[in-house]
Amino acid sequence: MSALLLLSGGLLGDAAGAGVDAPGLSIHDAAMGVIGVAMVLAVVRLLRGPSLADRVVALDLLAFFSVGLVALIAVVSERAELVIVAVVVALLTFMGTAAFALYLERKGNENAG
């Protein structure tokens, strides 16, 4: 891990983690950027489809990235109550995905029978 930080050439800021403010991106900024790009790509998949299942998976992915973003913001801002928000969103997303899977299973059984 330290070799990766040394190879980054200071792009990620303080490699030693000693609390010294160095110019450049922090690891939190880089992670937020990656999550942001991933969310944009998930929105593209949500809009393009082509099937309903693809759109639901993209929506699930957006919720997953939202949970990660809220958790990252909780770490950066040191606000523990945001972790509760992330857990609630994750649970609601899981229940929605399970409900959609049940819907697809019943729809498949109706078409077969």
C-alpha cells in the first residue's frame, strides 16, 4: 500500500498520514470522484435499459453507490448519524430488490403455466 502511495507522486496528498496538509487530492476526494463517475454510468444504464430488469439493477446500483457516498461523507465529516441513514437506505434497497425478484419469479411462473 505504501508503495502505491509513493508511486502516486503526491497526487493523493500526505502519503505518510501525519496530518500535514499537502496540496493535491485526498483519498476521500478521489473516492468521491470514483463514486460520482460510477453513479453517472449507472444513470446511463438506467436510461438506456433495454429491459426492465436492467433498469432495476441500475437503480439498485445507484442506491448502492449512494450508500457508499453517504458512508464516505460520514467518515469525512465525523458524523455518526449519517451511518444510520446509510444503513436504512441499504435495507430499503435490499427489500425493493427482493420484491422485484419475487415479482419476476411470479411473472415467469404465470407465463410458463
